[in-house]
Amino acid sequence: ADRQEGIGVCGWILVSLSFFLVLITFPISIWACMKVIREYERAVVFRLGRILPNKAKGPGMILILPCTDTFIKVDLRMITCKIPPQEILTKDAVTAQVDGVVYYRIHSAICAVANISDVHSATLLLAQTTLRNILGTQSLAQLLAGRKEIACSIQAMLDSATEQWGVKVARVEIKDVRIPVAMQRAMAAEAEAARETRAKVVAAEGERDASRALKQASVVLTESPASLQLRYLQTLTTLAAENNSTIVFPLPMNMLGNLGRKSRGG
């Protein structure tokens, strides 16, 4: 009501003349006054430069007055905005290029038209700035490992900043993180050295466990001398199964001891 009263007396006279013109030229004028708005669109109607009250018009058929009314269509569908690669300096002084994607939609057509001149360009520029500001406070390791958390932080900041523009940011994704080739080689060498270290530790632990098992086995063999002979026979069976031309026959240790005693007695 305030907006309608704001057009003044002259405005009301012009609106009345426009309405009278439509009546005297009916039904020809109806084709110029009738506009069709699609399901995913809304029309923000201006009458003598002022937005009509209530809300945006549509979807369906709307009527506008010639000469005094103009309208702007606003698309309410989800929009995909690609953030071009941004060169940033991380917290640990590493240069990286990061790009991403922002998914947003307009939920208030009047705010998107009246509060900002180009809502799509402004959203893209704000997304680029927010991406650079947030990633500048993260280290390279945090950037590579915490993409999801960083994307959620960017989404929250964008959604808060674009609320007055009638924009709702649905999702933000970080697509790719590019680092210099020299840094890639250094990280690869570091990862390889870490893997070699772990392999050596595992091998050392295996040797330790094997030595303990051999110690326990030697204790068992010492307690039962006959078990050593059985072990010799088992070794012969293993060698014979491999079809070798040479068979090693182990000489029992007690036999060597008897021979030694006989030689000293003789």
C-alpha cells in the first residue's frame, strides 16, 4: 500500500490513462498486456519504477499495463558456478592452485533484482574471494585431507553473505588441488621413505619373533634328543620330495660323540 501511494497523483493519473487505453483498444491490447511466466521463473513487476507490493508474479499468465509497467524475469533453478583456478599461498608457505564448484539458487526474486545489480557475477566473485581467504589459513596437509570440512566452511560463509541478495548456497565442492612439480617429487620421496621405514620395522619385528621361536624350539630339542633325529628324517623327506640328485644325510651327533670317546680310549 505504501508503494502504491508513493507513485503520487501524477502516477495515478498515468496508471488510469494506461488502463483506459487498454479498455478502448480491447481485445487487441490484451495480447500486449498478457505475459506467460514459466514454472521455474518469477516476474518482478515495476510500475512507474516502483516494485509492485506483495511478491513476484508467476508462474502462469500475468497482466501488465502498457507504458507504465515493466518486468524482469528471474530464474529460480539451481545454478552451477565454476570457480576458476585460484593461486593461493597456504599457511606453511606452499603455493597451490585450487578450483571448485558452487551450487546455488535464487529463493527471493525481489531481493535478487532490487538489492544487487548482477547477482550471478557477485556470487562468483564472492566465492573466489572466500575460497582464497579460507584456504590461506590452512596448511597443505589440512587442505589435502580436509576438503569436505573446508567446503562446508566456504558454504556457510557464502550462504550468510548472500542471504540479503535472495541467494541460497546449496553446496560447495573443491574439485582439484594442484601443487608445483618439485613439491610433488618431494612429497613422493617423503612417502617412499616412510614406506621403506615401515617395511624395515616390520622385517625387524619378524626377525625378533623368529628368533624367539627358534630359541623355544632349541629348548624343546635339548630336552628330548630323539626329537633331533626326527627332525633330520623330516629334512630328508623334504629333500627327496623335490627330486634332487644329491641327498644330504646328516650324521647323528651322538654317533660322533661315541667315535670320539673310542678314539681317546684306543
